[in-house]
Amino acid sequence: MSHRKKAAAQVTLLLAGAAMLCFGVWRGEAATVLSKAIKLCLECVGIG
């Protein structure tokens, strides 16, 4: 794969990931993900 095609693919994937992240925040899923992450961390430490 040429350098130019590889760079274009990387930029495309980066933009797609950013769009998905923004869509999830727009839907209000950030709070859900954060609460699940906190619960998981507390279980690993042994507090929760």
C-alpha cells in the first residue's frame, strides 16, 4: 500500500471514530459508560 493511500485510510478511520464518539455523547451514553467504568474499577479494587 502506498504511503498516500495509507495516510488517507488513517485519516478516514480517525474521522469515523470521532464521528461515532460525538454521536454517542449526543445520545447521552457518556454518563452510562462512565458509571459502568467506575463500577468495574471498584469491583477490581475490592471496594464495590
